[in-house]
Amino acid sequence: MGGRGAGKTRAGAEWVRGLVETGAARRIALVGPTLGDVREVMIAGPSGLCSIGMPRARPAYEVSRRRLVWRCGAEAFAFSAEDPDSLRGPQFDAAWCDEIGAWAHGEATWDNLMFTLRLGDDPRVAATTTPRATALVKRLVRMAASGRAAITWAATRSNADNLAPGFVEAVTDAYAGTRLARQELDGELVEDPPGAIFSREAIERGRMRLDAAAELAFDRVVVAVDPPAMAGPRSDACGIVAAGRAGETVYVLSDASAQGLKPLAWAERAVALAKAWGAGEIAAEANQGGEMVRKMLELAGATPEAGLRVRLTRATQSKTDRAMPVSVLYERGRVRHAGIFRELEDEMCALGGEGDRPGGRRADRVDALVRAVIALLEKPCAPPGVLSLWDRARDHR
């Protein structure tokens, strides 16, 4: 586990190269978050297998077969964590897994991979990742505690000589003391803080592939916007999240949130996302800017003639209070993520926990998510006389 730029990819590639050159492995699985990541990072990247070692000893990549071949006859095959079932059938004597903290189907992919390691005298797997408190990463940490795995750590600063001048100082100054710095720079596994209202376990349990969600017939699609009070490099982000409803389930489809945008820029970003997903409504918070928010969205193209309705609402409760009913729906499996939304999920799993800022500042992505879910489930089926989660959510809104 290591911080950004700590040399994790180079370490994994050198490990594989060592196995090949010593004859310790002949068939190797290369597993990354996507096939594109395997190709562009693990194979062809500046620290990838085709870029290290003596030129004559480097492997050749056969694109059609997603296969690397060394002159000695060793082979490595590319697999994506988006498709765990692709690991059914083949067999290997070693595997290199990259960025397991970003795998869409972490445990399913890992379990299928374990069944393939049935060749040779000493099958082994190495995983390189920026640590995130996913179910798979925590599972491997538990394995290490029981002696069944070994873990090493590396901070970004330990590889400063191989990074752009000033990079380490710049990011350290910007993020020093934050949870993000501990995870992304120090390579530390930061568990969800006690008291956080969302859990990574619930998110992982309901995760699915984006292409699978795109095939669903949505009853409605909504883009929600949480506008910032001002624009600038130190301003809050503008939360922009797209979600769709199919039956009684909400699917989070995209997080297009961004920081430092001027009003018309974030409005255009929201409208573009709405058009991309065929949304019929943009739900925006009016606390910051009031009718100006509507005006910006209309200037960007959110008009009835374009098939886009703008609905403004005001928030009267804290971000944590507004998100509480939505967190319950996650636990019940009624909200699913179509893909991985790293920044959004990190915000979610910090909200309400120890160290969370008063008022929930910098949870703008979460606020947009909550607004989208509430907008899609405004008319719950509840028995007469029973106060539903969404009655509460409307009060909070």
C-alpha cells in the first residue's frame, strides 16, 4: 500500500519481471480496475512491464489476445475487475493485482482469481494499491494480522526524487492534516470514522457495472446540483450528480462535481450531464443564489422547450440530517452505485463521523447525491398513518 506516486506500479512490475527472469512463474494474471488500466498502466505505462528491464528482455504485447509474451516463453494475460467471471477457466502460477482499492467487484474478482492459482510449486499474488477502506483491502489486512499475507507501506515523499520538482511540497501544503493526505500521500489505510452515517460495506454491497445500469429502463432520471456560494480555487465544490430510478431502486450514474467553476460553467456542466443521461429534471439547492441558480441553468439550456425542468428547493437542516434517511436506504439496498465514484464515496463515509466539520462543509457531492435520491423517491408507498423516510426527508429539505 502506498501514496500517489510512491512507486507502487514499478514495484509490481519489477516483481513480475523478477519471477519471469528467475523462471519462478510462466503464466501470470494481470488484474486491474479496467482493461484500459491494465494496458495503459501495468503494461505500457512508464513503469509498466513493457518499459522496464533491458530492451531485448522486454515482453511483446499481443493486443488481440490481451497477452504479454517474453522471449523465454513466459506469458501474462490481462483481466478487468469489472468482469470477475472472466477469471473462470484459466490457471496461473502468479498474479499481479493493481489498485485493488478501486476494483468495482473487489471480493468477487479476488475470489475467482484465487481459484486460478493452481500451477507451479509456490503460487503467489502481489497487490499494489492506494489504500481505501474497501471490503477487499480490509480483508487482506486481516489476513496479514493472522500471518497469511505480508504488507508493506510507502509514502509519496519516499519517492520524491522521481517526481516533478515541488510536487510533494505542493500537495502536502494543500492537504496537510486531512484524511485525504493520510490516505493518498502517506499510504495509510483510513477506516470509516466512528459515527459516519454511510458505510463502505453498504456501498460495495450494492455496486454494479455502469454498462449494466445503462441498459435499465429508468422511470425517471434527475441531475441534482448543490451550487457553491462563490467561485475560486478555495471555494467549495459544486456538487453535480446524476441518478435514475428503476422500480423501487435508485442508481447513482455519474458524479460530475467540480471545484472553482463560475456560475455559468457549473450550470453548463449540469445541463450537459442531464442531456447525456436523458434527464427530465434538474433539482438544485436555492440557498446559495436563489433565483440566480434558476437563471444560470436556463441560460445553459435547461428550459421546458429542451425537455428540462428546473426545480429549486431550500435546505433548512444540516447536511448530516438531510442525508440520514438516504443512508438508511443504502443499508436496505435501495440505492446502488453504477461504477466507482471515489471522491463522492469518501465524502459519504466521512459524513457525521469523528472529525467531520461542523455543518458538513465540503460534503457538496453528498448533498447533491441526497437531493437526487430524494427527488426520485418523493412519492413513497407507505401504509396510512406511517411517517415514511421521505416525509422526513421533505421536512429536512
